[in-house]
Amino acid sequence: MQASTRTCLWLLVLCPALAMAAPEQDKQPQTGRGAHPHAAHVAPLAHGSASHSNVAGRRFEVDAPLKQGMRRMAAIVDALDHGRHSHLGPAQVKKLAQSVNDAAASMFAQCELAPEPDAALHQLLARLMAGANALDANPSDLAPLDAMEMAVADYTRLFDDPDFPR
């Protein structure tokens, strides 16, 4: 992965944390010119949270790139989970962690969702990327995988993808 792409991915993971650490006066919603288009999703989406469900509790519609990307993401997370029992080596864990970031970058580039589902997706991807980056930094510790599995589970709760393999 090119350095500029990796930097962009890191920024996507760090932005929610930086926003939460900002002084209260800096947390006021921005409107109009210069407002970030995804400002509504700065706070992390907690597992089990309903903060990104749409009207009447219905799940968000998905597009083809989202379906494909999340299937790829689920397969990677499943491979990492399988590695808990088959003892993946550090190089294999790092390669799978990089695959998570690659899948997320592809989804950021290809998905064309309305603002509310886009914000929900960004939260899921940020959680998956944070886990992948933790695995990359310490491939012998698979603890971040738990949060990654929860993010994949939240996808099925937030998005209407009945054929998703879960």
C-alpha cells in the first residue's frame, strides 16, 4: 500500500478519537460552507447502539460495492478468528490486517450511499481498521479481533443485506 493511502486510512481511524478529545467549544456542529460532510458521525458507534439506525428502526439499503466489501471484510475477520485456533504466524496476521485496510479503502472509494448510511458505514470501517492496525502493531495479540467481530455483526443489524453470510 502506498504511504499516502496508509496515511489517509490512519487519519480516518484517528479522527473520531481526536474529535472526542477536542474542547467543548470545538464540538459545536458545523453548518454551511466548510462543514465536513460526515460531521454527524464523529462519535464512535458502540456495539448495540441505535444511534445510526434509520427511521422506524428499518435497516439501511446497501449497494453492490458495500455488499462485496463487507463479504470480503467478513471473510478476513473469519480467517483471523480461525487463526486463534490454528495459530497464525505474525506474518499471516499482518497480511490479513493489511487486507482489512485494503478492503476498507476500496469501500471508501466505491460505495455511494446516502449521508446517514454512509456515516454508519464509516463507523463500522473505522472500528475494523482500528482493530487491523492494532493487529499489525502486535500480531501476537488477537484481542482486537473481538471488536472487529462486533463491527461485522453490527453491519447485519444496521444494513439490509439478507444474503450476508452470518
